[in-house]
Amino acid sequence: MNSEQENFEALRKLLALKKYENPPPGYFANLPGQIWKKIKREPAPSFWSQFIGNWGLHPAVAYSFGLLACGVLFFGIVATLKTESTQSIQSAQSIPRAVLTETAPVIPAKLATLDGVGMTLAPYRSPQFASTNPVMSSDPRSSLFSGLKLRTEQVEYSPGR
Amino acid sequence: MPWVFKKSTSMKTELLETIPLSAPETDKKLESKIRAGEDLLLVNRAKEDDSAAYDDLIRRYQERIYATVYHMTSNHEDANDITQETFIKAYRALKSFKGDSSFYTWIYRIAVNRTINFLKTRKNRVHMSLNDVDFNAENDPDLVALVSDKTPRRDLNLAELQEKLNEAMQKLSEDHRMVVTLHDVQGLSHDEIAKIIGCNVGTVRSRLFYARQQLQGTLSDYLK
């Protein structure tokens, strides 16, 4: 330990040599003048460049700003997703039934009306993209081997008299 | 807490200093407090567009700031540029200086950050442009002893030793070089360095120890 300290002492003496490294004579006499010249020549930086420039001086400000920016971005994304899902639910709910029944294609009566069990099914007007139950497609089958084309569609049930 | 009072001729006790002083305070600390007080007055005047006050501040710190940057870069031109940038930046940011730390710490911090940023961009393109060694070095008994007795090559002159020393310094990381520069070359205390760099005193001590060990290894031929 002692020799280590002695060695550090020798190192410190060697490092002291650096104190004798001086700039050319007259350098410090002219330096303030050069600084003032630059201050007067260069326009003051804008708020943003000053703000960003301060990051080097106050790293905490930089970290806080970064954190804030990430937070804003995150909440922005979350808010956007939330709004989109709410809008899609609202738009689905806000389509008036009357409109749906008016615009939806009418299934031919011969397919929709079944009178065998003592009840009558009203002609069904299906909303195009709001299906919940499978109904038989009204498209004519191209061949015997193509399977039954079932698709789910919302049905309105009204008991017959 | 004792206060320093001065009795005026009119027998009125007048507060000499508003800074409370604890008993074992050293002269150095007192000196630095006085200096900080003077700096604060100059800063306040400079904030009110008194250019003479800022000129005084430049003259007060230009040598220390330049030396710090120079020992970090081992290049006079780079040190000149960064020193000027530091004072310009400080002048522009003077309004935001609240006095939480001393002006001395604040301006040093600007210089240190600018230097480290510069060194990061300059990485792997070290070009030394060393200043001449002052002729007073030849009269420094420690250095004379090092050059004449301890070096393996007795004919080694100061300029060569200076070059070897700067090469060894450039091999250190920026953080380690900064601590060695501020402590062993500039003579700042651990506390002051910790405030400037923004870390705790323990970190400063460990960096200093590691940097010295590394320098000792690199310069072993000159330390025997």
C-alpha cells in the first residue's frame, strides 16, 4: 500500500508537468475580446435550440422531456385506439333498424316462409354485416357437389298469428 | 451558529457577512465563499446587461476553463474553440442561472459537458497539438528529478516527457481523464469535482484511483 501511495505521489509529480503547458503568450489577453466579438456577431439562439442545448447542462431536463414525450405518445396511441373502438361500437349501434331493413337484401319468401309447423316467418331483411345466426344462402348452387353455403345472419323473429 | 460581526465607530454592530461560519472552517472554504459572493454580484450585474461585469467573469475563469479543456483534449485549437463556446453559452444562459450552485461550479459544468460531447464526436481521431512547456518547469525540482534520475533514458527532455504524458492521458476514458485533470492537474477537491460532474464523492474517488492505476501502468517506465 505504501509503495502504491509512493507511486501515486511520483505520478502526481509527473502530472504536475501539465501545469507548465501554457498557450502562446498574450492568448488570455485576447480571449475576452474574441468571445465578445462572437457574442455580438452570432444571433441569440432560438428558444428551442437553447432548450435542447440545456440538455447537456441539465441531463435531468433531457430525461424528463424524453419521459414526457414518451408518455404523450403512449397516451395518444391509447386514446386513439379507445376512440376507434368506441366509434365502431357506436356506429354499429347507431344504424337504425329501419335503415337496415330498408337497405338489406330481402330473402325470397319461398326460403324464409315456412308454414309447416303452424307459424309464419316474416320475410327477413338481413343487415349485410350484422349476422349472428346461420342462414342458407339464397344464391343458386352451381353444382350438386358444392356444399351448402351457410352464412350467419341476424334474424328477426316475429311469431305468426 | 456563530456570525461574523464588525463594530463600527458609531458603536453600531453591523453585519459583515450574511454567511454563517462554523468554527473549523478552513481558509480555503472561506476564500471560496468570498469568491462565490463576488461572482454572484458580477452575475447579477451581467444579467442587467453590464458587459464589464461579464468581462470580469471571463477574466476570472478563462485560464482554469481553458486548462481543463486543454488537458482533456491535448489540443490547443480545440481547447480555444470549446473555451469560447463555454463563455458564449454561459452568457446566453445567464438569465437562467438561479444561483443554486456557485457560478464557478456552473461554468465548469458547462465546460465539462461541452468537452465530453466534443470528445465523443471526435472519438478515434486524436490529434495532439500541445502547448509549449513553460520554462519554469525546468526549475521545478520534482520534474528535474524525474527527468534526470528516474527516467530510463537520461537524455529524455521535458517535451518528450510531455508527449508521453499526454498520450497516456488520451488512453484514459473521458470520465477518468476528467477526474485526473480536475484533481491532479487543476487541484480541485473531491467535493468540488463531484458537484461539477454531478456524481457523488465516492464515484470521484474510485474514478481517480482507477485512472491513477491505469496511468501508473502506462507510464511505469517513467515512474521507477
